[in-house]
Amino acid sequence: MRLLKYAFIAAMLLLLAGCAGPNNQVNVPVDGQVAGFWNGLLHGLIVPFSWIGSLFDPSIGIYEVHNNGGWYNFGFVCGLGSLGGGSHAGRSGTEKSKEKS
């Protein structure tokens, strides 16, 4: 069962890694579409992979410059927060230290 869990996690990480790609930061998209909340959420989730890719390829960015503003930013921050557990991770750490005292 434990092996299945790790295999599933590895498969999900590979799937998310496939989403990281080049970011054209100079030209406006041809179709006029800009990134919204859902794209921001996805980009927040794949930040670790995009960041590693950007170390080797300067055309890969971790943030979509052609976005619709606040909603993209909100989705991006939600995606980033879900990687580290958000505020729940910090809260559970303080509760554990209080229980030990």
C-alpha cells in the first residue's frame, strides 16, 4: 500500500512537471487571451518545476506576465500556499509544541 502511495505521488509530480513550459514575456498573445484564476492556480502549483526549468532555459518563467490582474494573482498565491500546507501547517506546528510543554 505504501509503495502504491509513493508511485501515485511520483506520477502526479511528473504530470505537473509536464505543465512547465516557455513563457514569452515580450509579445502579447496572438489570440488576445490572458491568464485568469485557473491558470494562476496551476502556475502556483508548478512553481518548483518552472523554477528548476528556468535555471537551465531563460525562456521559462514562473509567472505569466499576460494575466488579468487580481484574479490571476489570487490563484497563483492559492497554488503556492497549497504546496507548503498553507496556514494549517504553521498552526499544527504550534499546537504540537504546546502539547509537549
